[in-house]
Amino acid sequence: MKKYIPYLFGFLLLGAIIILLMTGAKRKSHRFNPRITLNRKDKIPYGMAVAFTGLGHLFSQATIYTSRAEPGYWDSLSNYDSNQAFISINGRFSADEEEMRRLINFAENGNDVFISTTYASAAADKMLGCNSSAYGVPFFTNDDEEEEMKISLVAPPFQKNTTYQYPGRKFNSYFDVIDSTTTEILGYGENGRPNFIHLHAGKGNFYLQMEPLAFSNYFLLHKDNIHYYENALSVISSTVKKIVWDEYYLYKRSQTPKKGWLTVLLGFPALKAALLTAIFTLLLYSLLEMRRKQRYIPFLAKPKNESLDFVKTIGRLYYDKGDHKNLCNKMAAYFLEYVRNRYKLATNTLDEKFIKLLQYKSGADENSLTKIVSFIKYLDETQFISSSQLTDFHKQLESFYNKS
């Protein structure tokens, strides 16, 4: 029976594999990703990987940069040089007047500004002398995947009128009003209205296109639509040296201010007034309390050196009393105590040997030491010491202390 066990296990394993193959989930087919990101890194249908990569082929002599900096504050572009290009493909070109002024000044110095968007701000419309149709239009405008988007380029400046289309999403933004004296129409949408214009700005050019999905991966990889990309960007000077792919407006549109609880509360006028009144009352109360409890701080004199005063008092006392011998004895006792502690010498016998040892250890003059020792011996033999002798003895001791 044991010899059949391996065959039994093999039969069970084979059966399990067959069951898994029959009942397992079939490989899911690739699903279409409808998200619109317009991001240069995204390879999904509505990303910009193809458009961004293609810049290196269209402008092989130029250096390509990316930037999220506000217009005019780029690290890679100069506001004063020429032969540069600024390319921005975004859902909302929400530039204010100051940003528009910087972009126009940049173009006037001999540079190209190329913007593709579905929404142009009021400041952009005003300064470019046009009126776009996308006020208040949300970023995701069309969910109908079956409806085709048609877009065309016109001659001149292009060689011929060409229409491009694909079965994907669309925005259908266009210009209601343009100034024909300053604006050149480069393309139309499927509604027959202009959606791609050109304006001269000093030595440079300003281009505004209202269908950013025409630069998406899906559109450019559909049939021969890559020619739309090549022709549309051919308006940028071929001598351009630097190109910035801007992501400032792509990032700016996604920023929504977050309201804190305090901001929400201050949105009610009555509550705001009550809160401000309470804050003002607390502040006034604090100021009044501080004033009421404040006390005079008395002046504190600098501490005196009482030890020095004591020494001076004792010195005057001895001097006024005239007991010079007593004072000399105390000075001599202090001197001998100093020698014992500092130089470890016995002071029982003040002889020639003592003077030699003290002179050797202290480095003092032998003659001065002899005078000091002689005067100390003299104190034991006399009853009277004059003030001049006291002064000389004091000077000898001070000289010894300073030199030893």
C-alpha cells in the first residue's frame, strides 16, 4: 500500500492544479484610466509624458528644465536674456496681474511664452486683450468617452489647414472675443471658434491655446496626431537655448485654502464681535491688575568690604595708641607663620643657617632677610619702637612678600 502513496499525492496535486486553472480568476483586461493629470511623469492616457519627452527631439540644441517656481523667479531662466521659452500646460491658468506682467516682460526681451489651458484668469484675458469662454468651467468637463474631439491648425502660419481628432475627452474652451489688430489666430476648435492665438510682445511672442488635452498621451499617440504637437510647438523659435516646462500653475490650481476652526467662528459677525470684546476686556483687566499690584522697588546699595574696614580700624587703633612694638611683634609673628606654611622651615632658631635656607627657597635678597631677622631679634631686646622703625620694618616685609 505504501508504494502507492507517492502516486496518490501526485494525483491530488495534479487535480488541485487543474481546479485552480478552471476556477481561478481570468487575467483582467487592461482598463482605461480616465484621470486627467496633465503631469509630465504620467504615462496614463491624459498624462504628458509623450509631450515632455518630445521636447528633447524638437529642440535638440536647447536645455530642458522643469520648474514649480512663480513666474519671474525661475532658477534656470533669466528675465533679461533672450532665446528662451516658457511652456505651461495646465487645467487652470490662474495668473494674477503681477504674474502676467512678469511673463509679458519675459517675452518682450526676446523669449517665447507658450501656454495651453482650459481656463484663463480675468487678469490674463485683460492683459492679452481677449475673452475666453471658460469662466467657472470645472477641470473635468466631459465624461462622454465616445464623443470625438476635433481640433485644427490654420494656414498661415502653418503650411495648410489640418484637422486632428481622437475618441477621447475634450474641454471645448475657446475665445469669445479677440483683438484682431494685435492677435493672430493659429487654430480652431470643433465649434469653429478660435482656440489658439498668437500675440507679439516686444521682441518675443505670447501663445495661448485652450485645449490642453491636445497634448495628452492619448491624443498624440492616436494615428498621426503627433504632427499637431510638432506643428503647434514649431511656433517657438528654433534657436531657443533654454526651455522651462512649468508646473507652477498645475500645482497652484490644486491648492485649496484650508479653514481652521477659528476662521469658521470669525465668519459669524456676532460671534466675532463677542470674541473681540472678550479679548479686549481681558487685556484691559490685565493692564489694570498689573498697575494696581506694582510696588516701589527700593534702592539697594552696593555691599561694602567689611573686612577691609576692620583692618583699617585696627590699624588706626594701633597707630593712635602708639604701641609700635606690639604691632611689630604681630607683624613678625605673621611673617614667621608665613615662612612656616609656605616654605616649610622651622622658625625656632633665627640664625645664619635659617637665613641661607629662606634665601634659597624664596629667592629674596640675603641682605634684606638679614635685616628682617635682625629686627625681629631686636624686638626681644627693646621696650620702645619708633614710628620710623615701624615704617621701615613694614616696607621690608612688603618687599619680601612681593618678591617671594
